[in-house]
Amino acid sequence: MIEVGDEGHFPVIMDSPADQYYQMKADNVKWFTTDIERKFLTDYRQQAKYYIAHMAPGGYGHRTDSQDYFHMIRDILPISADDTWESTSNKMFIHALKFLSNGVMNEDQTKAILDYVFGQHADPRTLSYSRKDAQTMIMNYLGGVKQQEPTYKSDYLPYTGLHYLRGGWRYDEPFLHMMCQPDGGGTQLCGSDRWGGWPFTCWYDTEYTYWDYGVRLLVALPVKVDGKNQYRQYGRLGILPGSKTTRLTEAPEKPLMNRWLTTSNFDFTESYLDGAYQNVEFIVTKDSKNKKAGETFPPFGWPPAQECAKVEKDTPVFMHTQRQVIFLRKQRMFITTDRMQPKEEGSAHDYTMECILPLNAKEGGKPFSEDQLKIDEKALQLATFNPDTASVTASYFCSTPLDVYAQDSEKYAGKFGDTKRAPSQAGFGGTLTDRAAKNPKRIDFAERRAEMSWTAKGASAVVGVMGSRKTPDENLFADLKNCSTESGPAFSAKLANGDLFEYAAVNAGQAKLSSFGVDATAEALLVVQGKTGVCGIVLNASSFSISGKAVTLQTPDFEFDLSEKGELTFSPILYPIDIPKVYPERNVFVKDVMVELKSNTPDVEIHYTLDGTDPTPDSPLYTAPFKLTETTMVQSRAFRKGVKTVPYEYAGTRGSAVSYGFFKQQNYGRAPKVEQKDLEPGLDYEYIEPETWLQLFSFSDTLKPVATGKTNELMDVSMRKTDKVFGVRYEGYLNIPEATVYTFHAPKEFVRNIAEPGYDLRVWIDGNEWDLTTVWHGLGTWSIPLNKGPHALKVIFADAREKDVDHQRSTINMFYPTPWSVWRGTAPVIEISSGKLEQQPIPTAWLYHKK
């Protein structure tokens, strides 16, 4: 685990591990070793920091608008468990919770954020009645000392795929939240075609939500291709697997390689989808209590009936989609680029991007009206006019004709009645608690939707620029011009305060771009001319010059800043550092083992520790493989050269996450004394046919067999007679050719969350049952030293699936597993490897049984 993103159940990801930690310590669980505990503490404190990263300015949630983060953060403050607000009677558990998060909550940046959001620096507009005690508690925790303004503002979580661009932590700062799911889905995000106070369709990738002055202003959904939605789950079995689960997900081992920058001038981030666009729905195949056969439902939530099937409504289109966002901090503006690259070169497609624009109003204020949204189809501009709160202006540019229009207003007409009002950002002191207290400052919203559409052959891009207006009649732009060319979209802007900026992006590859004396051959160029000089951003550049002077590039992606005094500085836009990999990928050795550390990121320094402490830039520098002769946990972390401390942020561009390698010294065990002459090739088997899957999984090792026999192959299931659940017990000997450490590899579907395997698998060698590794170092493996000669082997395969692997049933709970999420193979494969033996299925020639 690097970070866990759960937008709706934050207390769960803190409370449950703390409870388990307390129980394991109290029960003295043997497997919870000192090394495992140290790793747990590191992961837990990293997770505690996620509470901080995920807050919108003002200390409220941006998914569930009325969610007050103080009510969660107070639970992990390292203060007395006997405070009057404590509601639980399990004081020991609360002490554990506070101890676990203590390191993070005492860091200087954390304290500064707490003070600015909840403490002495807090905006009075955020201090509702329920927050008065919160402010007092934070001030007491900080000892009454005013904290310096946090330097930590924006962040990127490359393992969960979440982006946070912030002007700061005050209530009225700009804020943009974007997501980009890792392959396989790094988080379990729900979504539906409604505005429910959470990011709209979280099912999809590359969506962003824009806030300012305490209210939500615009949500940009992913671009549709030929009317098809993004479908990252294409080719996976994990979509809508049953229960309250949208898709099977797993934590990624490596960070998403998206470029990232945050400075005093700009933030830059990007997200992508490299895969399929396809519309999918599900159909009820058999009448049930609540649904009739033939009814369909979308891929959100959980199945409404037991008998369902997945239906692919159209042919998939494969694209490389890129969404980039630049935050101009001093101008409080955002520039967005959506770039579409068909995998089929030169193919033509229709594209549509939908924007949702909340119409905000104070409760008791002016009523909602459809003219709060105005669309200038000629200027390609959207603007809201909210009478009581902030409004937004967004303009769009494209190298091909672009249509901008409002969706059919009748479709959403009901949204404008008082009965359809929904709670929005809790700002100006509003929360659900305040609503009960009849706080007149609460904000409500209705919604309007607008679409942009265009048709293009080959690669295309759309650029947008958006900013907030504190009052409806405020004018953001003194001038705004469309400068797009055939190579890509571009615009120039003059703000009301006199600042000038120009931005150009290419549809694909590079082009020659120029602005305000800056020239570059690049993917994109932004130049801002302000009162203090010229600055900007260049992406994927092969050449760059300023004021006619060519500059030798150190990196293709960078920010440049030319001051009034003529001083030119550069800040590289970086990818996250690849987490160091620990080799060999086995966790057992006999005498000694040589350990190697590798990161795929060039020009970084890897530091490591062997004493259980987290690596820092002061830890030993890895220069060559090193030898271990005793049980050791290896921790490693990669840093950019010149980094002197462990970075506070998640983004990982200056320092990677910590990687682990667990190495246990273990001697050869005693093998059964069996003579080779007493053995013959093959295995004995016992075939079982219980009545239910529960019996099968509970008693697979003791159920009376209905048939016995011999087989020449491990995992042979040809003896199966039933179409329902069954199991096979295999017994015999594994004739090891050479004494060394052997590693058994479990099937991927059994150890990774890519499908519901539908079966159980157990393996014993010489009476020792396999204990599969659950960390990234050797994930799903079991290593054991084996002497040369026969070793007792026992394998149990318990299969709860239908014989027809393409037509399964949902039989456990809340329709889990759904038929389409179950693994399709006939029987799994167990593989083996050693230092000299490449990973392969257990050789048939090694299998013996007694004559």
C-alpha cells in the first residue's frame, strides 16, 4: 500500500487499521513481527497525511459537500483520549489511533495547514456553530502559537491517481480536483449520472471539478468519442463484480507516469486514458423479485438482480486521451488541454465534451433561473451569473470548427424547483447541522449542462481557459482572441488587471511556437507577461530561445522565469520517481543472499536501511549489490540528486515512496525418508462432490471422496463428473533435482484482484502449507529451501464455479460474484522457480507417488 483513495469512507481507512493494530498488539500475534509493524506504521502515517491532501480549501470535502473534515481529523490528533468530544468507549483503541498518526500530525506543514484551515488563521466564514469548538481544540493543540503559511499547497497522488491544484488553504482560494485511474483501477470510485455532491461520473477517468470562493463552479467530464464513454475496464473481468462494488481494483506497484510541477507561478498536471471507448450496459436475464427479464441498467452501483449479463452495446474505439491542466497562480486562471489521438492512424471521429455548471444561490436568496447560464456560441464561451455567490467564465478553442451549446433545458427543468435543491459546498458557514439550525448562509445549487462538439480526422485538441468572477458583473478579460491554426488550438488573453498571456498547443507531436519573444519547437507553449517579468511553461521541447538567444535544454518539459532584472531561471517538470525494486524476488535464503536495488528513473540516488528505519537522504547510498547473512528487512527510497530531506508531498518527483524487501534466513527442513525405488511417476488423487460451495470451502481437506485414482499431471480435472461444485486432493512426492531455495508461484487470478477466481487452492510441502507473500516483494510467492530428493506434496483444488465457465451464477451475497467477473480458466497453474530454474509450471517429470 502506498496510498488509499476512498472518497466516501475516510474514517474506515483510519479506524479499521488502528483497531486491528490494537488487537494484534494486545493478542501478541506471532506473524505481526517487528519488521511488519514498522512497515505498517510507515504506511499508516502516509495514509493519515491523505486526510490533509484531500481537503478542499476551507476544510470541507469536495465530494460530499457538507462533509466537515475536522470531524475526521480530530480523531487522529495526538491529544488525550479523554477529551469530552470522544464518543467511543474503547479508549485503548483511540490511544492506538492517535499514536499511529502522531508523526504526521506533528509535522510542521501539517500544523501549518491545521492552523490556517481550523485554527487562528481560519476564515471567519468557515466558523459555523459546530466549528467553534474545533477552532479552540486546534489552537490548544498548537499551543496558541501562530503557524507560518503552509508551503505545501498542490499535490499529485500518483498511485491513486488524484490531483489537487490549490491557490492555498483559505476558504476563498481556487481549487481544482482531477482524477486519473491507474490501470486496473487504483481506487474504488463510485459514480452515477446525477449530481449528488460528488464528482460526477467518477467511473470515468480524466474528469475534473473546479471550485473558487467556496463554491463549485464547473465540472468537465471526459471527452466522448463517437458517443462512447471511456472504458478502462475493457478486457478485464472486474467490472460490477457484485455487492456494493463498482469494479475490482488493486493497488498499483508503480506510480502513474504523469508530468507534474508546482511553483509560485504555476501548477501543471496531466491525466490520460490509453485504451478503449465503449458503452456497456447490463441486462436482467431472469425474472426476479424486483426486476423483469430484459430490463437494463448502467454499470454503476451493484446488480439489481441475481441473473444478469453484461452487454457491449457497440464496437470499441481505441484512443490515447490526454488532459492537461495549467494553473496560473497569480492570475487565478486555469488553462486546460484535451488531446485525442486515435490508435487507428488517420481515422475520423466525432468528439463531445460535457460540462456541468452549478447555479449557486444562498438559501432564501434569489430563485434559480435558466438565464443564470449564458452561452456565446460565436465566441465559444460559457458563463454563469450566480446572484449570491461566485460565477465562472470558460472559453474554448480548437483547430477545427467547434460547436458550444446548452443541453435540452427541459431534461433538467425539474432541477430548478425548490424541491430539487441539493446541498452544495458548506461555505459561508453552512453545513447540514447549520441547516437544522436554520442558518441563512447555507448554499444550494441547481445544475445546467453545456456541450462542446467537433469532428476531426487524426489527432485533435481543444484548449480551454477559465476563471472565477466574485460578482456576476465582473469582467475577467479585457481582450481574448482565438489564434488557432491547423497544427493546433491557441489563444491570447489580456486580463482586466493588465496581465497578458498566450498559449498554444499542437494536436500531435511538435510545432514551432512563438509568443512575446519566446520561441520553441514543442508540444505546448505558455507565456505570461506580468508586472514582474515574463514566465511560462514549455512541454516536450526540442529547441527553446528567448529574446533571440538559444538555450541549451536540460529537460524537454520546464517552467522558465525571466525577471525584470534579466535573470533567467528554469524549473523542470518531472515525472514521479519509479519506486526502487528489490531483488531477488524471493524472501528466503539459506546461508546468504546478494541484494540488488534498481529504479527505472535515471539519474537518481537510492538510499536504503537495514535497521527498520525509513530511508532518508542521510541513509547509506546504494552503489552495488550487498550481502545479507541474517534475517533482514530492506527498505529503499530513490531521491533526485540534491534533495536533502524527505519531501512532505505525495507527488514523488523529488523522492519516491519506500519499497521493501523481506529476507528470512532459513535452514533446510527434513524431507521424508523415501527411497526412489519405492516411487513411480504420477500422483494419487481423491475427488469430492459436496452439495454447496460453503461445504466445499470449509471442509475441502476432510470431505469423504466419491472417487479415487491416479493422474500423471498436477491440476488434472478430467475426473470431474458434476456441473456444480467439486474438488480434487492430489498427493504424492516432488522429486527435487538439486538442493537450493525453490519458489512456488500462485496463479495471478488467485493473488491479484483482477477477477473473482471462484476457487480455493492450498499447497503443502513436507507438511508445511504455503504462506503466500502479500507485499510487492515477491507478491504471490512462497519460497522454501529443499534438499535434493523426494518431498511430500499435497495440493487441494476446490472449485465453486459452474462447469460452463462462460455462464456462472451469483450465489454468495448481493449477487457477488457476478457471472462475468469470474475467472474463465478450467484449472489454475502452479509454477516453480529457483536460482537456476526459470519460472515454469511444476514439471510433470518431478511428480511421483508410492507404488
